[in-house]
Amino acid sequence: MRERVISLVTGSGSDRRERGNSSNGRRDQGDSEDLAAAGTDESARDSVRTNGTARVAADGGTATSTGFRVRDRLDRLRFNETLQAALFWVPPALLMGWFVYGAISWNFVISLTDWSGLGQPDYASLNLEMYWRMLDDRSFIAAARNTVALLVVFTGGALVVGLLLAILVDQDIRFENTFRTIYLLPMSLSFVVTAIFWAWMYNPETGMINVVLRGLGLEVFAMNWMSDPRTKLATIIVALTWQFSGYCMIVYLAGLRAIPDEHYEAAKVDGASTVRMYWRVIIPQLRAATTSAAVVLMVFALKAFDFIFVMYGTTPGPSADILAIMMFREAFARTNWAYGSAIAMVLFLMALAIIAPYIYVQYRRGEL
């Protein structure tokens, strides 16, 4: 009886434990299912959130990259050196192209007409009549001959005088700066001032030249320098040489100072005299200075209009007439603008023939 009671009690305890274990298992299983469901929901939400973020990032990334590309292009344009430089050279180029090269082109067209300066030019019949007329015009031939003579003699004289002055100043003399200033001072004067000054110097009665000649007892050489056809062109050349020899001196002096002292010493060691040293060793090294100075002088010779105009007016005579004076006389005094324009084109071609080779050589040397 007692054993039966014990077994019943024991069995009841086991059943309760089994039921508790089953309940716990079902509860654990429910919890696991709940956790699984919750995990699934959370994963779905994370997936949705992640996908949404990806979409937003993708859309935003597209917009942002487009903005970056536009901004990058704007930055490249803003910092482009060519565009930055264009702000400075385009306006002057347009102005020069219109007022300089445009005027030259229009002048050439005028030279192909028969325009007298009154009314409108007739552009219907363009021809080379004015240029053919030059070949038969004795005044043009004389003016062209005088212009070439002025170019050659004036340029050569100014270069020689300037070289001699530069060699003298380069000898470590006292008051070097004072002499350089005195020699260079005429260069600062305008053609008008120089012409008035030398017109007084050439005066046959009170001019400095004739006064000095009479004082030295050489009155036989005193003459009316500006009226004698034999000396008219010479008076112009001497005056211009006086004005520009100081400029040549400065150019040559800079070239002499750039030559190393070893060249002088080597020539002296070889027994070369001073004259031979300069002729064979020093002067050949001044080729660049000579070229640059000669180009400037020839351009100024072509622009000597105002100097001759102040001294002689528009009619200096066949012995002193140059193309610039003839151009002014034909265009403004005789109202023959077409012929004056043709003479101007000849002057332009002469200037171009002087400057173009120099610029080309400088460009080939990489100095431009």
C-alpha cells in the first residue's frame, strides 16, 4: 500500500516535470519563433532602409558628380592661362588691327584709285596706274634716291661716331657719367627742336659754323649751307648724325662692357696693337649691337619728315626731297590722295624690308 502511494507520488512528480519541460520547450520554441520573426522583420526593415539609402545615395551621387563636373569645367576655364592672357592682348589687338592694319589696307585700296581727296573714291575700277606713274616721275626718282642715301650715309655715320665715342668712354676716364649724359642729350630732343637748332647753326650770317670758319681765317669755306643744292642733303645727314650718335654710343658701350676682360688680355698677350685688337677681336663681337642700332636708325631716317619740314617746308628741292615730304606734298598740297597713298605704300614696304629680316632672325635665335 505504502509502495503504491510512493509510486503514485513519484509518478505525479515525473508527470509534472515532463509537463513543465514540455511547457518550457513550447515556450522556448515560441520565443525562438518570435525572435526569428523579429529578426526577419528587422532584416526586412534593414533591407528596405539599406535599399532606400542606396537609391538615395545613387541619385544624390549622380547629381553630385554632375555638379562636380560642371564646377571642374568652370575652374579649368577660370584658371586657363590663355583666357586670362586674352583679357590683356585681345583689346589692344583689336584696336591695332582696326586703326593700324585696317588703315594700311584702306590706304592700299586708295592707291589703286584716282581719288583726288574730294568726294567719294571710285572703287569700281582699281588699277596700278599710280604705281606705273612713279616710274616716269622724275621727282619720285629723285626723292627715292635721296631717301636711300639718307638711310645709308646717316646710319653708317651715326654707327661710326657712336662706336668711337663708346670706345673712348670705355677707357675708365674721369667724369664718365657726365660725358655719357652730354653725348646722349641730343637723343632726347625732338626733330622739331633739332631742326630749329641746326637751322641757326647753318645761318650764313650769324650761324656758329660760318662764324667759326671766319674766325679761323677759312672764310672761303663759309657758305649758305641750307641753300646750296650740293650741301642740302649733307646738312640733314650731319644734323641727324649729331642727334643719334649718342644713342649708338650707349648701345655699343653696353656691348663693350659685356665682353669678358680675358679677350682683351689675350689679344694683348698675342702682341696685338690697340687698333688691331679692336678691329680683329672686339668689333666682331659687337655684331648684335650693330644690327639692332642700325635697324632703329634706318626707321628714324624714314621718319625724318618733321625735321626736313621744319628746315625746308614742303619744297626742299630735288637735292633734299625725300619720299615722306613728297607724300605729304602730293596728298595735302596738291590734293592728289591716290598718288600720295601709293608713295606711302612704298615707304611702308621699305620699312617692312628693314624690320622683317631683323624680326625673323631674332625669332630663329629664340630671342622673341
